Amino acid sequence: MAHKGTGTFVMQRASAVLLVPLVIWFLVSVVSHAGDSFVEMKTWLSNPLVSIPFAAFVIIGSFHGRIGLSEVIVDYIHSWLRDVLLILSWIVTLGVWALAVWSVYQLSFAG
Amino acid sequence: MAASPLPHADKPLSPHLQIWRFTVTMAASITHRGTGVALYAGTALLAFWLIAVAQGPGFFYPIGGFLTSLPGMAILGGYIWALSFHLMNGLRYLYWDSGRGFDPKMARMTSWLVYVGSIALTALIFFLGYSARGGV
């Protein structure tokens, strides 16, 4: 158990570094697509060069977020609820990953 | 604390809030956590937004309509500010990880900078976004 934390520490930093360009790209996209209609939005997102980074932002973001959330849970919850919340944080993250992967498939690769 | 089978459960904890005297660096640390938790939820919502676009207009219009309403804009604005703050303060932490930037005066100054910068960036994004829509 003693060395488990080092891997998490490195994963948190590594995902943070990957997220820096993805967040900047996402914020620029919010500005440039603020006025889009549904059709414009869907056309833009159907391009795999857009849907893949978008999903990467969501997937890496929720991975990084789960590490941070687990730190907060472990700091403040000391009962059996702690383990329940830690498992829940994984379930939510896996659900988000599934949604993101399915979205990319539907937007850019299905028929 | 009872031993736990889960990997996160037996690690050292952060010091608790009440033992600290208020400083802006402490405020930035708390805000980093707060925005982080909010972003975890916000990113889950963003995944639902994405799947709604993929599914088609029937799924998208209720969500898209909500986002242009006042509560929707408040959530969107909060998400964008949280993202801006967490990005800027996160860059500050990555710089700290390199072993630099720990001088207290510098740390206080960069904390203020992150607050001012993230609010300014959010305002800029909303201003440019509204301009792109051709005004309100």
C-alpha cells in the first residue's frame, strides 16, 4: 500500500498536463460556436478532428477529476460512506467514458 | 481510521480548515478544490450534452434550450469560470511541482492573479460569445 500513492500523484500531474491544451481548445470552441444552430453544432462535432479531442477532454477530465474527488472524499469522510463514495466516483467516471466513446462513434463513425 | 481495501483510503490527509489563518494562497487552495469538485459534475453534464448532439434534435433541443435560459447560463458561466480558475491555478501548481514559485510574496501575488485572471477570462468568453451570437 505504501507506494500506491506515487502512481496516483504522477497520473494526476500527467492528466493535468494533457488537459492544459484541451481546456484552452474547449474554451476557444465555446466562443467560436456560441451562436451555432443544432445543425451547425452537429456538423462541427461530426468531424473526427473535433469529436475525438472533445471526447478526450471529457474522458481525461473525468479521470483527473476522479483522482481529485477521491482526495476530497478521503479527507472529509471517515465512515463506511467513504468507500461507497469512492466506488461511486469510479462508476460515474466509467459512465462518462462510455457516453463520450459512444458519442464519438455516433457522430463521426456510424454510417 | 479502519484499514480499507480501497487504494485511496489509507493515505495521509490534508490539514483541516480550522487550523489555518486566512491567506489568499489558502483561499486559492480551497477554491481549487471547490472548482475541481464542481468540474467533475460539470464534465458529466458535458458528456450528456455531447451524447444529446449525437442522438439528434429531439434529445438536443431541451438541453440546448435550457442552456440559453437564465439558470442554464448561470451553470454555463459557473462551469467556464471554474474551468478558467482550475486551469490557471493548476498551471501554478505544476510550476510549484518543478520546485519553483514558493516565495511567499510571489505565491500571494500569483494567487490574486489567478482570481483576477479567471474572472477576466470568463467575462471575455461571455463577451465574445454574445458578440458571435449577434448580441443578446
